[in-house]
Amino acid sequence: MKIIILGAGQVGASSAEILVSEANDITLVDLDGHYLRKLQDRMDIRTVVGNAASPSVLEEAGAEDADLLLAVTNSDETNMVACQVAACKFATPKKIARIRANDYLGCKELFGADGFPIDVIISPEAVVTEHILRLIEYPGALQVLDFAGGRIQLVGVQAYHGGPLVGHPLAELRQHMPKIDTRVAAIFRKDAVITPKAETIIETDDEVFFVAAKQHIRNVMSEMRRMDERVNRVMLAGGGNIGFRLCHQLEGQSYNVKVIERDFGRAEQIADGLDNTVILHGDAADEELLRQENIENMDVFCAVTNNDEANILSAMLAKKLGARRVMALINRSVYVDLLEHGEIDIVISPRTATVGSILAHIRRGDIVAVHSLRRGAAEAIEAIAHGDKKTSRVVGRGVRELPLPPGTGIGAILRDGEVLIAHKDTTIQPEDHVILFLVDKRHIQDVEKLFQVDVTYI
């Protein structure tokens, strides 16, 4: 596939790195020629220096025969105009744009039949907000991913000493919960991947990813670790787009929320848009302020400013002062690596979350959702099976018959609104939503081909 990516920031560069590794023809456009050269030295891509919305720049990038335009510059206006130019001048088949401003997102007419010709809108703030809300909803989870419209969830937890299943083989999971069906998709042990088998023994500190119907998630989590109490009190550092979205969602769900914002004008602005959130003007890394606001009684402290260093410092201080669980939004990947398994309980990478939402619209076959796990080490996919036994490689076949690539497993299926945990004898039927887990991302294309309908296949 020939793809033009506009914007070489975190999302653009990460998308390019993933897509070029999957044998796509990538051209990256940005105003920063020096940074583009650095990326070109690292990746097998073409680069073009210039204004991403310029017709001549898009022409130089090869828009005339591009299959897809991915507009993820830091400017909403540039992204929108670039999609307009690509549609009107080059008839680019598919256009994806990152739109961040709520003013634009709330104006549906802009993207209707007579508006900007954007096929898919990506909102990083919305994606990250949803990701954080899931972590608050399930205290103790490392990652919570939605599939099949939220009916199926894939959850990662760290196994704690004393958990009912810790020190026991996976086969005993069924004995512990005879009325609940679940499947362990993967186990990460000291950065090594363990393929789950009936005889696999869960060890303390293992990162265990399992899939289950949403209503059973808490029960399965309780097998791996001591369940934390439900969250009630939440403190946020930062009242920007993500902070405001979180406050709005949390107060609507009856959480007690406080937010610290250092810019007085912004603090006044968000106060006008919230009803039951306590707005504090100050520095989230101010020890005295945190003590005054009873940080030791907070169930969750989440730092979501646009400054990585401020998020790290305030989260570490909040943990030291007694907050039960702390999270920090970190953009720079080098910081994410350094902070893993440190004092901060959850490090949130907006890049990983956003790239996953983009990939769902780029994968071949009918791919509904794509989520990166452990910062891109593995991937979970929701694919829809189409066709029949003559035109499909999966429909009408049992899971044990499928030519799945090494390290790939099927965790669950949504069929006619019912959640089915996949077993070896489960037969795939037309229109099934199939949740797959891939430990080795090099096999992405093999999985995509499996779910493509081929009229010549018999």
C-alpha cells in the first residue's frame, strides 16, 4: 500500500515506523528537513520537506497514486485542508485526519457530505481519555482494551504474591471459576513471552493478559492479584484538553474529582464548564498544596499536563505522599522505558494509544480494532469473518484447523451479540467478530490475508 503521512511528530513517526515494517511504501512530509533526514537514516522511507497542505508538496509526495493519506500534523487546519486538496486534486481513495480541537469535533457539519472530505477522524485526546477511564474503572489493571463495542475486554494485570492462581497451573482457572469462561492470551515474564498452556504456572510479577466478557473481568482479575478497592477520589494534574475531558467524564460518573491547573486563565475557563469538580490554581509538584488537599486520601493521582517532566515529578511526589495509585502521561518513549516498573504505577503513552486507532483503518481485511500491548511489543486485533467455506480461509473451520501464524491465538468471538470464549473446537461462522492476539507482529499481514474474502479461494 502506498501511504503518505503528513507530520513527523510522535504519531506520524511512530505510524511510519510500524507501517514500513509491514512492507508499505511510505512517504513522510514535514517542515523540519533536519528531523526528516534523521528518520530517513533509520527507516526505509521517502521524505518531502514542505507545507503538508500545499498541492505542489502533495504532488511531490506522490499523491496522484497514493492509496491513503494520513494527516497527523500538529495543526488541525493543515490536516483538514490537506484532505480537501488530496480529494479534489488527486482523488486520494482514503483520507485520515487527526483533529484535536473540540470546536471542530463538535461541528458535525464540517465533516458531512458537503464538508471536508475526511473518511476517518482521529482524536488523540479522546482515545487517551478513554484509556485512562478504563484504568480508573479497573483498579490494579495495567491495560484495559475494548473489543466488540465494549462487550469483550482484554485486560493485563501483574500477578501478585498471594493471588489464588499464582503458583498454580492455568488449568486450575476453570476449577476456581466453573461458571466463568475466560482465556489467557499471553504471559510476559521478565520481558520474555510465555505461550499459555494448561500446564503453565503463573508466577509472581508475571504480566498476564486475559480476555473475557466485560461482566466477568473483575472476577478473573481477582484470581491473579489482590483486588484493589473501587476508586472514589481522583486528583488530576493538568486542566488541558485531556484533563478537562477526564473531569467531565468522571464527575458524570459520581467520582469526587480535584484538578490542579497552574494557568489561572485556564483554571477559570474549565471551572465554567464543570459542575462538581474542585478546581485548584497551583503547581501539582507543590508538596504543601498536595498535603493541604489530602493527597494521602486519594485513590488515584493522574498527571496529564503537556510537560513530561512535570508529570513525572508530580506523580512521584504524589506517590511518596501517600496517593494509592499514580499515573503519568508521557510522550517521550525514552522516558517510558526508564520509568517502567518504577515508582509510577502506570505510564500512559498517548503515541501507542493513538497509533492503534489509526492502524485499525489501514489494515487489510475487515479489521475493526487494533490495540498495541506493552508499548508495541504485541498486538490485539478484532477482525470480522466474511464469506463462506469456499471463499474464506476461516469461515466454516474450527480454531484448531486455522493456519494461524506462530505466536497467534484466538481469544474470543462475538456472535449475534453473544460472547464466546474460543476453544479448539469452536467453528468460525460468517460475520463473527474474532479477537486475535499476536505476540510476533511480523505476522500481521498473514493474519490480514486469513480474513480477506477471495472469490478464487476454494
